[in-house]
Amino acid sequence: MFTPQFDNFVAPARQHNQIWRLLLGVVTIAAVYLGWFMVMLWGLQLWLGINGAIQMATQMGEATSWMGMLLLLPTFGGLALGTIVAAKLIHKRGVATLFGPRGRVLHDFATAAVAVLAVYAGLVVIWSFWFEPLPGLAFSLWWKLLPLALAGVLLQTGAEELVFRGYLQQQLGARFRSPVVWMLLPALGFAALHYDPNTSGTYTVMAIGVTGLFGLIAADLTRITGSLGAAWGFHFANNLFAILLIAVDGSMSGLSIFVTPYDANQASMMPLLIAGDLLAMAGGWFYLRRHFNG
């Protein structure tokens, strides 16, 4: 399953690929992430006082207001920083090695983002025959917040890809030849990070399965291209649609210009949402695989 591109991508991780380093790296990422989050809460407390900080933290947890979302997205900076620290201090390698060749990253990111946005746009057209989106954030405010929102989604998706494809997949690939290890384990970790029974209810296992499937798709695109670009572009386009354009009502919907006419806790809609996610991912993956394989 190793391609020449993936072999080059993994190469910087081979010099210090001991398992104890990987485990220490995971602990470091978690610690830095937690520390980053605590610093953000401390800053909110200094700015707003204890009651104001609690209120903002509640909004971050609910993610249904624009302020809550703008505070939630930067928390992922801790994941990115933790990964950079782990790579530098524990594995003795620079941040650039986590991404792959710069030109390839930019090209693959743009290619994947445009392709996935086109797939989602087509599915939204089909979806609109049965449903009519409801207004979300007022356009005048949405437009003003758009630069910050785009930067936030770029950071959030980039941080997750940095951890699961740029760090875990590389370090595991440097140690093990089996894709069961370096593809499946990061995908399972990625799925576990998105465990949210409050949103998906009785369909939690199915929702986690779909998220894990995306993890495998992202791992495969990384394997084929030898950079984070394609996986990051795919992830960015997916979340851009789900967070900024048409969000499921009640599920990270604070920055979206439209919301669905059903909410995240409406169990009867979960199969439709999961099927739509599967169709979108399959369509994007099929096109990108053909494109990058020439």
C-alpha cells in the first residue's frame, strides 16, 4: 500500500520512530491542547469576569451562536501547537515535514476543496427538492464575520489533519508497513474525537462510522499524494458547507447563513443525514482518486 509519494512523506519520521516517542507525543499533544484551552478560559475570565467567562464557555459548548463558534474554532490551535511541539521536541523534526512539499500541499488542497464543494453543491440542489433551508445568521453579519469564520474553519480542519494524517499516520507508517496500523488506527482516533451522543442519539454508532470512514478516505488521499493537501482540502470543504453555509439546526450552526428545517436531535432525520454524508464523501473520493492517480 506504500506509494513512492507516501514513502517520501513518511521518510522524515523514520529517524526517531520509537513507540515510546509516539506515545509521549500523543500525551504532549493532549497536554498542550488542554493548556491552550485553559489559557483561553483564563483570558475570558480576565476580560469578562468569572460569570462572563462561564457564559462564554457555555456558548462554546453549545456552538449555536456566532460568538460561541468564533470562540470554539480557535481552541483547535492547541491541537496544531501540540503536534508541532511533539514533532520538534520528541521526534526532532520540523513542522514542514508534517505537511509534505509546499507546492504539492497548496495544489492538492485547492483541487480537493473545489471538487468537494462542487459535489456538495450538487447534493444541495437535489436536497432542495424536498426541503427548504431556513435563514440562519443575518447576511450583513455573516459577511462581516466571514473572514474570521473561514480562518477558523481552516485552522480547525488543518489542526485535525495535522494530528491524524500529518503526525499519527506518518509516525505509524515509519514504524509499521501494514495499512491496518497506519490507516485504521488514526481513523479510529479521529472518529473517537467526534463522539457526540447528544447530537446523534441512537444513531451514534452510525455517525461515528461515517466519521471513521472519512478518516480512511483522508488517509488514502494522503497515501496517494504524499502530502496533507488533499485530505485538508476535502475536510475544509466539507466543514465549510456544514458550518458556514447550511448547518444542521442545533449542531455547530452559529456561523451558518442557512440552517436545515430539522434539528440535530430529530432522530427520524439522522439516516438521511448519514446517507447524505456517505454519498458526498464517496463522490468526492471517487473523483479525487481518479484525478490524483492520473
